[in-house]
Amino acid sequence: MSVTSACYWSLKHPPAATRHPPATIKGRIHSFETFGAADGPGVRFIVFLSGCPLRCAYCHNPDTWASPPAFEQEPCEVLDRALRYRAYWGEDGGITVSGGEPLLQPEFVSGLFELARAEGISTALDTSGYVEGAADDVSIFSNPLRPYAKLLSLADVVILDIKAFDADLHRRVTGRSGEPVLAFARHCAGMGKRMWIRRVLVPGLTDGEADLRATGEFVRSLGSCVERVEVLPYHDFAIPKYERLGIPYPLRGAVPPTPGQVAAARSLLGAG
Ligand code: SF4
């Protein structure tokens, strides 16, 4: 097993160290955010990965969809970069991996989380929860021969977007079925995993009372592991990105929800 000589973590933990992930695992990375305050507890270093199987109508990061990444790095290189900001994390902060979709790169995320946990750093997985095939075979998340069991065991917090409860609505919002997402949520709850649940509220698309109510009931069924439920008001700040990328903006004409609509959605979802 070789290691990257430029990597601080590798210098502290030479190749004989058993926990060093294989150097061949490279993350396809879109970008970093050094002082994230919204994606997990406390102040966090956020790793945005490239590639996503969904095409959410309100996505504000369409530049992460493409699989050719901005760059590739090994887990220890990413950890080195994150450690520069450790002094700002306090007791609650740490590292969040977001996207794109982190579940497309489970080995890399596991490698990074394993190193982070060895350093006593909190880890958060910010995900759509979509894994192809999970609805038909939920054992995909617990099978030790698949990469997800290890990844989930290493995530301190899972931040899960439930974009819609109704299957047709989920498909309309994201282009894919929502069944795998619900299976993922149930599995995390079965593990007792700390979870934050999020819902992007788009008037006329994801603000229907019946679907919000059904989502709220589902979230309550997950139990006390759900620590927080958040409503994220839609905004159209990403339109220039779509124009730059030459992608037609799917929600042209949509408007942000009013404070009253957000409050109603929070109530239906059971957000505290
Ligand atoms: S899951 Fe996230 S990154 Fe992927 S399309 Fe939806 S909002 Fe965008």
C-alpha cells in the first residue's frame, strides 16, 4: 500500500498503520467551503463532490452534476486541507461531505471519514439518500460486501433531503423515484443514526399540503434519531449558473415562498 508523501496525515501514520485507506481511492471533487454554518452542527469544512444521479428542478448546484470533476484528491489530502481550519470548529463542528451526491463515491467518503474519526473530528453526510436499487434490496446498506455499511457507520450525522414523499411527485421534482430515499431513511433510523431532515419548499411544486403532511408522518415514524427538521425556502439565485452552463432553468417564473407558507410547511412537517 503506498501513501502520498505530501500528506501530513500519512507522515503521522506511515504505511504500516492499519487504518490508512488505499491511496488509489480518489474523490472526484467539485469544491470546498471552509466555513460552512448550515450543513451540520457547528462550523464545518464542507467537501462538495462531483456527480449526482438526480436532476432536482430547484438544484442550485447544477455545476456539480457533471462527473468530470474540478480535481481529484485522496482522503488524506482532503483531510490535510480541512485540518487547516480545525481551530474554528469548536466542540460541535467538523467535516461535512456534500454534493453532488456523496453516495456515488462511498469508498472515498468512507476513507475520509475514517481518517477524520481517527483524529476525533465530527463527520456529517449531506445526501439525497438516493442509491439505485435500494428500494428493491435495502440490504444494500447493511451488506458488508457493499461500501455503504462502512460509510454509514462512520457518519456521525446524516443530513437527508426528502424532496417529496409521493413517488410521482418525487419523480417530477428529481427525475427519479423516491422509494430508495425512503428506504435509506428507514435504514438510518434503524441504526439510530443522528439525522437532520430537510425539505426545499417551492410554491406550486413541493408545498402541497397532502405531501407535506405525509412527509411529516414519515419523519415522525423514524423516531427520536431525527434531531432536526428544516424547511429550506426556494430561491432563484442559481439562474445565472444555469445560463452559464447552457442548461434550461426548469423553474422559470417560480417565486420564493412567503414566510407564512414556510411556517405552514414547518408545522405540517413537524419542524421544531
Ligand atoms: S440531489 Fe442535490 S446536487 Fe443533486 S440535483 Fe438534487 S439538489 Fe442538485
